[in-house]
Amino acid sequence: MIHFPERAAFEAALHTLPSPDHLAIEAAAARQGQLTKPPGSLGRLEDIALFMAGWQRTARPRIDTIRAAVFAGNHGVAAQGVSAFPPAVTAQMVANFHAGGAAINALARACGAALCVVPLDLDRPTGDISIEAAMSEAECLEALNAGAAVVRANIDLLFVGEMGIGNTTPATALCAQAFGGRASDWVGRGSGVNDAGIARKEQAVTRALALHGAACDGPFEMLRRLGGREIAAIAGAILAARMEGVPVLLDGFICCAAIAPLAATAPAFTDHCLAAHCSAEGGHARLLEHLRLRPLLHLDMRLGEGSGAAVAAQIVRCALATHNEMATFAEASVSGAL
């Protein structure tokens, strides 16, 4: 199991990222060329099959085991009125996850994912990023390792989600710090705040960037100062997945914002990731451009929880079904001159 004992170990991992198996990709591409269809006729399904082949290191990748993890945390900045809901909703939704009654429960069942829910000190919100750092170094490491702990090398596909009232505000701050721009360039309506709520979010993010920006000398400090426990846990899980060679489906804005500091430092970080969808949250399309990812779906979703990734997991299943179960021209006695 991957573990980051200190900040240096976390940041060093970004400079030793494993690469996909290019021989497996070539072998999978050769198989695609022999399947009973015109070349390229399955579009991005073919690309997904090759992507999975590279990370599973086999020409015939499988999707027997999907792991879904939802991380939950509370944020001190919520006191600034940046959300349409009170912080108590975080714990209430975690109870709903455990009871099996949330959207992610239904969607995880539908795509065949094993779901785990990881609440992170819900009774102890992070610091308000507009006036202090979100976490201490020890707290940030604890959150990173809580995320890494859900990853195992025998997982075929991982996706993560989040629950945390107010968490689009730290996510916005992370994007602006990692990729530049003003708060107004990144801020969105999150849980559905009105125009006054948008203004409060912009003000909180602007204050946070002014307070912490100069001290954010790397991805760890960005996450520690501007993030949150569930956001750091997502970053830890996705980095651990890369170290274990596990491909990842990225969910929406907050999930992608969690890795913005990592991708800004190491642009190849997202090579093991597929963007599940482009959410309706304001900055997500722009963020995906910075991450160099093209989303699989545009469904106007903005729920979080890993919900968009759970839907896109069905597409990955379809990609591997066609790749593995279609006959070749030779097997079907069909002429290859389509």
C-alpha cells in the first residue's frame, strides 16, 4: 500500500511517475485492427481500450474490479455563506451514503463498483482559507494517506467522489493558484448559490489567494493552505493509483481541482486519467483544458459524489466488451476489406 510519511515523499512521487506499457498498447491496437469493423469505427471506445491496455499492461484489459471511494470533509470557509446548504448536511449525506440511499449508491450498483465512504473529521472543519491555512502539515498528510489507503494494485479501475458543504470554494482557489486567473474566472454556483453567494465566494477566494499565494511553493502547500481534507484525500488516492498503475476516471470540478496542484507541477500526471464528464460547474471546462483531458460525457451534471464517473464507467465497460468479445476477421471468416 502506498504511504506518504512526509511532504517530501509526496512531492518526490510526482517526479517518479510510472508510464503505461507501450508494447501492450501496440498489441491492443493490432487487435483492434483485426476486429470485424472498419478501422476507427468505434471512435473513442477504441481509444479507451488502448488506454486501459497500457495501464493494465496487457493487450486484453479487463474490468472485473471497480473501486469507488467517496471522501467527506467540512470547511471553515462555509461560515462565509458560500454554500446554499449548512455544514450539517455533510454528515447527513454521509449517513445517507452508508444507508445506500444517495445517487452514488444507485450509480455504483448500476456500474458494478464496490463503494467505500471515508468521512474525515466531520466534527472538526478545516481552517477558513480566507483567514488561515486549511490544515496543518500533519493534517494534510493524514488526509493524503486516507486517500492513498483506498487504493490496491489489483483494482482494474478507480473513481473517487466527494461530499463537503462549501468545497467548491477551496476548489476554486486551488484552480486559480495552480493555473492562474482571478477568482471570477473560476467561480461557479456550486450547490446552487444566488448572485450574492457568488459574490461571497469570489471575495473569499480572492482573500485566500492574497493571503496564501506567495507561500504556495509546491503542490503540498497548495493543498494544505487552500484545500480541504476530502480534497487532499482525492489527490492522495489518485497519486497512489498512479504509483500502483491503476487507471482513474475523474469525476467533476472538485475531483479535478484536487489534482490541479499536481498536474501544474507534473503535466504528465493525468496520463493515467480519463475525464468522465464535463460538469455544469462554471470552471470545469476550463480546468479540463488545463489538465489536457477531453471528457467522455456532457450531461449537465453537477452533483459530485463520483456520480458522473459512475455513469462513465459504463462506457469503459462497453469499450472493453467490444475489444475483448468481438471476433476478428479470421475468426468470423469475414473479408478484412471493409
